[in-house]
Amino acid sequence: MADRVQPNIQTPPLLRVSDLKRYFDVSKPLLNRLLEGKPRMILKAVSGIDFEIIKGQTFALVGESGCGKSTVANLVVGLHSPTSGKIEFEGVDMAAVTNRTQMEQLRRRMAMIFQDPYASLNPRWRVSAIVSEPIRAFGLLRGARTISQRTAELLTQVGLSPADGEKYPHEFSGGQRQRISIARALASQPEFIVCDEPTSALDVSVQAQILNLMKRLQNKFDLTYLFISHDLAVVRHMADKVGVMYLGRLCEVAPVDNIFDNPLHPYTQLLLETIPDVEMTGGKKAPVAGEIPNPIDPPSGCPFHPRCPLMAAACRTIRPQLVTLDSGVQVACHAVIQGKNWRPET
């Protein structure tokens, strides 16, 4: 279980995301559309989400593949531009920063660990060049000797040897490559790191080592994580707070213990049913029923209603808003909000 960071209510969040949207035009070329008589097709990858991350905490986004988690990660670090909405880092609207020097200072405080350690490392560069690239790019240190010493220190911090800096990525295992990626992320001395499924491409036996390393580094350097994952067991180990995404929207946001001990949204409950019963209690485990709808043509009303066991007539036409309950948990579900007055269709 992760060590829980108790936030100071008076402290503003390190990262605040407000009504964030990202749409992609996936239409066929204009001539094809005219000949076929078809309209433009817009994929709504992220459809207006809000969340905050307190300094020193880990906020996890979870959900099935295609729900928009990785798009959020790319938006936060600037790999995509938002269609609309705000991303604020320590109160600064990132879209409003136009000065190149200010933008570089802001980017230096952020880093990203990618999902695939085999694809995210340049195979033609030695490890020392890969790890030291942010140091050179941001001009943090001068002189080959000083940079070499810092690179050796970074490799040691992630459990590798300074001598490994002379090797190439293909000479390492998947877990070791991800350690190199983590060392590169730490090179710019960031405060905030986006972790996009950092262990999903690794063997199960290696995943725990990488997760424990990330926790140690977080505690040592007071790092803040946005952690993207579809693996709820990993999320329980890493996160302080969890946002459950479905079809580009947040359907529940709560402290990690609430998500696992008292899930409110029907989708969250169904997701938890997919966790393997490692304690062999004999409880039945069922996959989430149905398939994710097409994000180009999402269902009306609540996007989860075609798969929801609590679906009622209102769910087909009225989209529930993310409401903050007395407990502080946020949930977007008519059945949860109305409680005992709710009558699902049979």
C-alpha cells in the first residue's frame, strides 16, 4: 500500500486541469466525403474533465483502453494542444505562456516516462547520451566531465552501474531499459512526472521492482506523479487519489482507499471485478460487460448506460454531471446521486 500524503487544504494544487477537451478530426479527405455524401468525423478523445494534483501526491487515471487516459497525459506535457480547457501548473496557464525562456523553465519542471521502453530510447545513442540529453537541452550543467559525473549519479540512483552508460539500449532487458527512461526523466530535476503505463510492457516479475523504485524516488525527491494505468492492482500500490475515466470523461474521482473499499459508480464496480482473486476467496470475477461505444458516435445521455446494470430511462437522455458528495468523493451517476429514489429498469 502506498504511503498516503496528507494534503494541506490551504496549499494550491501543483497541477489543475479545468474542462479539458481534445478532439481529433478523423474524417476522410474532402473529395471522398463529397463523393460518398458523408460528414466530417470528429473523435472526442477527451470530453471535458477536471482534476487537481497536490504536490507530492500521485493521481492515477484508470480505465479501459481507448478511454482517453494517454491523451490526457500527452496534453499535460504539451505533446498535444487542447481543443479547449485549461492546464495550470502552479497557477500558470500553460497555453498562455508565449515567452520561449518561460516555456523552457516550465517544461524543465516536467518529465514523462513512456509506456514502451523499447521504443522510447534511441537505439543509436549510448545510454550516457540518452540520460544526459535533458541536461544538455536545458543547459543545466557545463563541461563534459561535470555532465558525465551527473549521468553516472543518475544511473546509480535507478539501480544501474555508471559503466552501463557506455552501452546501447539493445544490451539491456525491458526492466533495465525502463530504469534508463526513469534516469532520463530525473535528469532535468523535475517536480512533476507523467507516467504513461510505465510497467505495462514489462514482465510481472519486474513490475514490482520498477514501481518500488518509483516510490523511493518520489519520497526522496518529493516528486508529484500523474500515473496512467489500466492495471488496478498497480494503481492501488502507487496512487493517493484515483480518477476513473470512461469514453473521455471522468465518472468517479476519490481517494484510492474509497475506490477499492467503497466504489460508487457502476463502471468502477465492474472494473474492480476484473482484478484477479489472488487470495482465492472463491468470489466470482466477471469481465466488464459489453464493449466501449464508438467515441466518434457516443451514446446519448450517460455514455455508460448501454452497459450499466442500473440503467433507467433518464440515463438514455440526460448526461450526469460530476457531483461532489458530502464525503468529498466525486461521481457522475444518476443512480448514486439520487440513491434510494432510483429505480433501474428491469
